[in-house]
Amino acid sequence: MTPGTSEQLAAASHDARALPFDTIFVIGTEGDWRHLAGQQVYRRRNGGFSNPDGVSMCIADAPNHQTIIAEASDLIAPGALHQGELDLQRITT
């Protein structure tokens, strides 16, 4: 997997289906999933949700294969300037 970029997120800002597969993004502090901020996600390939309003993303380190439906505004690129402000605790459920 490769790290996602802010350019890829910008390209998917109006249609989440443009988010690439095999690419790691990070859940940001804005949007619906801020309680999971800092977790790495990648786009789910087999099944799931795929609409302009959101696509299924798997949380990379979740022991239970947790999936969220995210849009570009929920995500940031790994290494983004404000990523250092995130609480990077791992999921422990």
C-alpha cells in the first residue's frame, strides 16, 4: 500500500468513489469519524458501500476488521501537517 496524498483527497471531494484502492489515509479530526482520529484506513475491495457520498474504508489496525463509510472530507493524507495534533491511540476492542 502507498500513502495517500492531499491531491487524491481533493480529486475525491465531490465523489468519494474517486478515492484510490491500495492507498493509506488517516481519519482526521473533522467529519463524522473524529472519535477515530489518527487511525489509518484503506479502501475496502470486496463488497461494502460505494456511492458519491461515501465508500467503505477498513481501519488498518482494527483486530475485528472494522469498516467505516467515509468521504474525502473525513480523511487526511498521512504525514499532513496537522496529523501531529491527533491522538494516535490504537483501537483495543
